[in-house]
Amino acid sequence: MHTQTITAPATHALNAPHAPVSPPADQFSIIASCSGVIAIEFSYRKDEEIYGEGEPSEYVYQVIRGAVRTYKLLTDGRRQIGAFHLAGDVFGLDPGTSHRLTAEAITDTTVRLVKRRSLETAAGSNIRVAHNLWTMTASDLRHAEDHMLLLGRKTAMEKVATFLLEMDRRLANAGMMALPMCRRDIGDYLGLTLETVSRALSQLNEQGILVFSSARQIVLRNRQRLADMDA
């Protein structure tokens, strides 16, 4: 694998704290190390676009450092965030030849890019690559289905509880999760207003379910009560 670091153009390119769940093996890194697959690293500044909706989907991406949001602007100007991608996550696995969503760096972020065509070639001759690509695509589909149910079938408090439990699994370190995304991002992910998200978090704080170390650093004190809300 050839790895190169360059700067991207501005326009593109239960109750007690617990240890975070160990991530699965990095399937994308295994793929990127295969013969004939070239990986390139790009760095993006906070809020910088990585790719836009409708642009050709020429690359598949993995977050090395930082965080990424993928979203769609609705006809009325509202933004619907489809997913938050954190370190190790893969995104840009679009089924067609163009991106369905826009991807932006939430914070200063570095991503690994692999040419989609080289992945397809490798998958045609390497069953392990094909299997890993299928696993990642299935994971994306499962997340999309879960998100659809979250948006359509839960109350505001249930949505916030679900989000916190998800981030707790993915981000918690020494009992604390440091959220890279702001409350407006959370609202656009959950289909809620900024005020509703803030009110729900304040209520959870008042009930002793969580405490804030700072605006984006949260310690969960009662995961079971959150889980009961999410049931």
C-alpha cells in the first residue's frame, strides 16, 4: 500500500462506567493493504466539504482521525444528517456512480481514500476483499434501517436516549464521552430542533442520568434508565 499525506483542496476532495466495546477488526485497512490498491490520506479542516451530493463516487473513505457527518439538504432548506462517522469508520460506499449525500468534516479530520475502481478489481480476484466489502455494505444498510425506525417511531426523549447510548458505545473513554458534534448536528440527525435536544439533555441532567463535564463532554450515571427509555 502506498500512503501519501496531502492537504485537500478547499472545495472537496448498566450504571457504572464501563470500557468501550472493542471495535471489530479493521476490514478496510486489510483491503487497503492488498496488492494493486492504493490508499491516499487527505486532511480536511473543520466544516470543510469532503464530497458533495451528486458528485461522482470515485473513492471510498475511512476516517483516520476526527469525525465526519453525511447529510442531505431537503427542498425546504432543512438538513437531515444520515450518519456520524468516527475514527475507523468507512463511508462513501454508494451503490450508484454518484454520491447520494454530502460529507463534511465535523472537526479537523484526516481520511484515507481508496479508488473505488481498484477496490472492485481487487474484489474480483480476492474473496477476502469481496467479503469485507459486503460486510461493510451490510453494516451501512443496517444503520440506515435503524435510523429510519429512530426517526419515525420514537419520541424526542427516546431519540436522545438512543443517540446517547450509541455514542456511549462508540466514544466512551474512562466513563466519559467527548462528542465531536454540536447539538444542532444532533438535532439534524434525530429530526429534532436544537431547543428540543437541549431541553431533553437538561432533563436527563436534572434526573441524574447524566452530568456534563463541559458542553460536549458527558458522563452517563444511569445507563439502565436510558436503556429503558430506548426499549
